[in-house]
Amino acid sequence: MNIFKCGKTQIYNIIKNKIKVKEEWLKGNGKSKRSLKKNVNDEINKAVWDWFVKARSKNIPISGPMIQQKSKDIAVKLGNTNFKGSNR
């Protein structure tokens, strides 16, 4: 069931109702209801990534604490004073 990233119950319900599911899908009602959640830190992540790529292209060594500090600096510039950079 890991292939489909859903539980057994969902799969059994789909199999049980396969005709109805297929009809709804063919009518165009089978659109995915899930949407990607926008992370509030997406703008910070992108800016840090751009900085990282630019620095590495110049062969500048970068450590985890450097990335954390840069992310905090960027967050403050973007008005997010409560930002805490993780070490993941």
C-alpha cells in the first residue's frame, strides 16, 4: 500500500466502488483535491538556496551554522523577526 501512499481502507473502498469512481473521473470530477501547502518560509528558503549556489560556485566553503545565520539575516530583511533556522 506504500506504492499509493494511502491506507488499505481507502484502496478497498476504491475497489468496492470502482464503477462509480471511474464514472466520476470520466466526468471530470476526479481532479485531485489535494494541493501543495505553501510554506511560509518559501521565500527565505529560495533566497538562502540562491546564496548557497552562488557561494559554492565560487568554491566558498559553507557550514551548517553559516547557512543558519544567513537564513536568519535574510528573514530579518524580509520582515520575519521570529524566524529560527533549523539544523535539518
